[in-house]
Amino acid sequence: MLSWAITFLVIAIVAAVLGFGGIAGTATGIAKILFVVFLVMFVASFFFGRRGQS
């Protein structure tokens, strides 16, 4: 999921450089959402993944 966030961030940067403001804004928004979802899932798996081990 982190790779998708990075991909959309790169798309946003390229679109911004080329002058496509709407596409850049949309891609940036998607990248932010995916990154937050990735962080939440990472923290949840870090804390809850250790419960099964002794």
C-alpha cells in the first residue's frame, strides 16, 4: 500500500510540473489517504501482531 501512495505522489509531482493542477490535486489527495491508511494498518499490526507470540 505504501508503494501505491508513493506512485500517486510521483504522479502528482509530474502533473504539477507539467501544469495539470486538477490531476495533481487529485493524485496528491489519493496519496495522502493511502499513506494514512498505511500508517494506521502498520501501527495496528505492530501492536496486535505481537499478542499471539509468547
